[in-house]
Amino acid sequence: MRIVQKFGGTSVANVERIQAVALRVKGEVDEGHQVVVAVSAMAGVTNQLIEYCSAVSPLHDAREHDVVVSTGEQITSGLLAMALQGLGIQARSWQGWQLPIRTDGVHGKARIRDIDTQELEKRLESGEVAVIPGFQGLGDDNRITTLGRGGTDTTAVALAAALHADRCDIYTDVEGVYTTDPRIVPSARKLDKITYEEMLEMASLGARVLQTRSVELAMNHRVPLQVLSSFSNASGTLVCDEDEIVEKEIVSGIAYSMDEAKVTLVKVEDRPGIAASIFGPLADANINVDMIVQNVSEDGSTDVTFTVGRVDVGRAKEAVQNDDSISFESVITDDAVVKVSVIGVGMRSHVGVAKTMFEALAEKGINIQVISTSEIKVSVLISEEYTELALRSLHTAFDLDGE
Ligand code: ADP
Ligand code: ASP
Ligand code: MG
């Protein structure tokens, strides 16, 4: 079998853990498998590197930023290759530019386009283990790019797809994908299986256990993906097709995202074309708008509320204020909000999920500020101070609590 293993930051946080990872890799090699390993930077290192960049220059050149922040993974890839050699295993590291892993030129959140696997294939056939730093690639401009936070997941899945691996194992610091973040809700339950679609929603709605792009790639290339712990031998969670899951829950998970900010335009003139004139300038400024609500108009004016990413809130305010084609009384922003979402493919065939969700929140006196839905999820925006209470109450309301 050909296996890609990914080890996250906590799993390679220090030299002892890197040695433990080497033993795990050896386990697969001893079984006779071909192994490719993708590694993250040691826990905390990427944050530190980002801080250095901000300290030197708040408006830094994105290309130099990538030169700096990609280095954490270079260190762990070399160390793991050495640790493997110490165990008598033939191993070498391959930096993103050496393979190369080709990406587009969007520094800081590049997308992988293509991986040259020719040399890798040859080496794998000869029994060599390849250790590959995650999160980095080579852009159009022939410079180092990075793939966005959590990008090593995507490196691993992209390698698994390009190498037609039989399995892609994502080793992390929890035992798999849970019904919700186990660090916030202790009664969260580990899922044996979750569909690609649900995992994609969970990831994009805030569950950081897998980077969204990695799930997208796994789904498109049908990569058999598994999430498991590098600290235990418990079985993990399999991400798979819907027809591989016999007992489907209506709701399989609850996610939350703090990366939201709310913008309200008070007393906007209510006439055809007003929405276009508000959201046009935001799109022009490359600001992604997520949830939108518009109140009923009573006196010819209306309030329009929408959410944007937290980092964009200042720019969003500026964009609407600087546009003369929109007239409104004032603009209010609030970033002490959280988006909580319930997710499940069962929603397609069951009604009442939104009702259960709203009732559970009402019972705790939690006010819903904005709502949005899609085929397999319902999201609400609430005040940030209720995050934990909301997650716990919804977890119970949807019968997700473990024993
Ligand atoms: P790594 O460094 O291994 O990539 P991450 O910190 O990126 O690890 O992701 C693992 C973390 O994701 C867990 O420690 C957990 O707190 C968080 N998490 C959020 N939602 C979930 C969920 N539904 N299931 C499992 N973990 C989750
Ligand atoms: N080291 C990078 C990060 O912290 C990439 C990763 O770990 O997946 O975001
Ligand atoms: Mg991660």
C-alpha cells in the first residue's frame, strides 16, 4: 500500500515528539508500505514567525512574508528525516520548491495546481520515505508561497491525490472528528464516519481540525481520508461517501467561527438597486460578505445588516462610507459575535432542524442576530459571550452528547 501521513504542530512540538512520530512512520514501513510524510511546523512556531513579520513591517511584502513563515516546516522536515535515518530507515526531505509543488501566485493563501511526482515515485518504489514540509509551494513567480493557516492538511491530501495513495492519515491532537470542538464541549462524541460534504461544511464553518481546501481536494479526488490521534492508538474518523454510512444522523456536527464581524447600515434609503450599490463596492474591495439580512421597510428606509471576516471589518466600513451612491444615517460595526452552525446531510429529508435550534437558544435567553441556511446547514449569528452555552445547549438539543 501507498500511504500519506500528516503530522500537525502539536504532534511535532519538540524533539521527543518528532522521535515518536518517526516510530509511527517506521510502523508503516515495517508493514511493507510506501510512505510519504507531510509535517507542520512545531506548535506555536508559525505564530511566532508571523509576529516577527508584523514587528518588522506591518504592511509587509507578501512574498517575503511567505519566505519567513514557510521556514517552520523546513525545520521539522529535516529533523524527521534525521530521526528516521536514526532508526535505520532510508529517508530524505523534499522542500516544496524541490519537488516542486506548483501553486498559483496568491501569496499567503496559494492554491496547489500541480505536483511533480516522477522522482518521488521512483524513490518510493526503492523503499525511501519522503518527508515533505507542509504549507509551502512554488508560485508562478518562482518564489515560495504558503497555503493559508492549516495548509499542511492540504499538502497531505494533494500529495495523496497526485500519488494515488491508498490512504491519507491526518494525525492530530484529538482522536478524530467530533460532533463539536471537544475542547469546548467535553461531552462531544467522536464520529466513526463523516461524509465529505458534511466535513466540508464543518471545516468551512469553523471546525479547524481540517483545512477546508484539503476536504475539497479529498472530495474531488475521492481520497480515502482519516483523522486520528498521534498520541493514542484509538481508531479515528473516516471521511467518506454518503453511501458508506449506514446509520445517518439528522445533525452530525456543530461548528463555530469567531472570524465574523457584523456591519449594520442604519436607515438606508429603500429603493430598487440599493443592495447592488451596497455590495458592489464591497466586492470591488475584495471583501467577502457572508450572511445578510434586511429589515422590513416602514418609512421608506430600511436597516441592512451583513457579516464579513473580522480582518475586513475596517475596510468594509470604509468602502460603504466612501461610496456616494449609498445614503444611510449611520454605520455600526460589532466584532463581538460568533457564528454557530448545525450541519447534517439528514436535513435534506427532515424538517424541524431550524425550529429545534432556535428553541434551544431561546430557552437559554440567547438572542439570534442573523440567520442563514443552506441545504445541509443552519447558521446563526449570536453574541460571542454565549459561544460555550450555545454549543452545549445545541449539542444536547440534537441528542449528540456521548455517554
Ligand atoms: P493540527 O496542529 O494537528 O493541525 P489543529 O489545531 O489544526 O491541529 O486542529 C485540531 C483541533 O481542532 C483540535 O485540538 C480541536 O480543538 C479543534 N476542533 C474544532 N472542531 C473540532 C471537531 N469538530 N472535531 C475535532 N476537533 C475539532
Ligand atoms: N504551520 C502552519 C500553520 O500553523 C500550517 C499547518 O500547521 O498546517 O497554520
Ligand atoms: Mg491544523
